[in-house]
Amino acid sequence: MNDVFGNVHLGYLVVETQRLTDWRRFGADAVGLHVDEIAPGTTRFRLDDRACRFLLQRGPAEDVTALGWQVDDHETFDVILGRVTSRGLPVQEGTADECALRGVERLWRFPGPKGAATEIFTTPVTTPDPLAMRNAAFVTGESGMGHVAITSKDVLGLHSYYGTLFDARLSDFILERIGPVDLRIRFLRVNERHHSVAVAGVQRFAVDPIRTVIQHVNVQVAELDDMVAAHERVKAEGFTMMWSVGQHPNDRSISFYCQTPSGFELEVGWSPLVVTEELESTWEPTTYQGISLWGHTPVGEDIIHKMGMVRQALRSARRAEAAVPELRDPASVPA
């Protein structure tokens, strides 16, 4: 079987929201992204020469509805699509309008974790138009646009989902108390980025304390000064800061977390560890105690926020989580 590791990269997010005005101010004025108003009810953010990294469309979900993954070549694309179809998952080709909005030539869509679609594409649309950003540059390229973190009642199922699709490799674990819950977080890499997906589960209880599909999405600035400046702009613009500036023990990135207008968080990070070919050959997963070496002090975790997490966890215990059983093979991943 062909190993596709290293040939897959997080390409874009699709968000459905009624808060486009807030999102525009959040993206342009606070975080410092390039913003394009495509049409009434449709906005895109750029980080680099790609036409689209965030697609925001008017709708009621206030959530991520799709994750787009770039595949390097048609051979790898066929391998991944074959894994999906051989397990009986429904696959749909994106329409011309959908592809244009996402800035890709063609895409195929199939079910993903927690009800959001997984979309794969091979050729992104680039643009020579200059970036109007408040940051010098973002780090994308071979590492993709960043990473996403997902909380789940079925952590092993999500791990095996990305392992089956993209041959994801385990980087490490972190044990951490966030709000009123104890989490065990596993970090999965699909290319040189230390992790493109982090999957967190509440220890001892099958609950999910997060309403949204993702807990956070990460973007990486090229300069430390840009991360610090974005931190100050987020506060000055009145958006909710969730975690102050700090450093993670596993990927060594320095970052802060703030709340997006749709409720999930955005992490703005700088200088994470890159798992080079040399490191890859000797890499051994490690378990870290605590999510930070320093900093990352909770800021937005007042009693109302904590009680909201408890209520969400209780609600999640009473209903099934949208899953993709066709790609669930817990025996294939470490518990």
C-alpha cells in the first residue's frame, strides 16, 4: 500500500456564519489577515499567494463546515480517493462554483469528523495580487496553512480516520486540565509540521465539552513581532482573549489563543518545531504533563465559560457524535 505521508497539507477552512461583519474586523483589524469581499454573504481570508485560506459564507451554523486538504499529485490523490471509495463512503465532486470560491481547480468531498466535510484537491489557485496584511508573512508551504484541534468522544476513531486517509503519524501526547475537564491530547502529523491535527478527549468520560467541530485553528506568523502585535490588536479591538502568550512543550511554538466570532478559537503561533527527515528517522512519541512550558494563562475562562463547557459536555453525553465508522479502526492506533 502506498504511504501518502508528506504529500498532504491543510489547505483551507470553510466557515458558515451570520457574523460576517465581525469576522471581517477580526481577520483584518485584529489578526491582520488579507480580506477579500467576494460577494454579498461571502468573504475570504488570504495568508499567502493562495486565493483562499478561509472561506466565510453566510449561514446559521457558526461553525466550520469543511476542511480542505491539498494533495501533492494525482497519484497520491487516487490512492486517498481509493481508500475512501473502497470502504463505501459517499464521495461527491465539487461544483465549479464551489471550487472557484475555495480557490482550487477541482475537489472531491466526503464525510469527515463531527459532521464537517473533508475535501481534497490537487491544484490551488494562486494570485499575483499583493497582500494587504498587518503581518509581514505567514509560514505555509510544505507545512500547510496551520493545524486544527478537535475534541471528540471517539478519540481513537478520529486518530484512525486520519491514519487511514493520510497515514498520519503520532507526534506525542499532552495531559492537561482545561476549564473543568482533564484532557488527553494526541498530536498527529501528516507532513513536516509537528501536527496538522490535534485530537483531544476527556479522560474517564465519553463527553465533548466543545460545541464547535474544531476547538481551534492555528496560523503561524513568520516574525515574533507580528505575533506580539496581533496579540495587542486582538485585545484593542475588543475580541475575547482565551489564553495569553505562552510556549508549548512539544512543538516549542510560542503563541496565544483568542475567540473567533463563531465561537471556536484561533491560535496565532510562531516558530514551531519542524520534524525534518533527520528527526523523523529517530522520532519517538512522548507524553508531556501540561500544555505549556510557561504562559498560556487562561484569560477568557470565567465561571460562565466554564459552566458552558459543563453544559455542553452533559448535552454531548446524551447524543451520538457524528462519526465515520467506515474509517474507524481503533486497533490500528495506540490507545
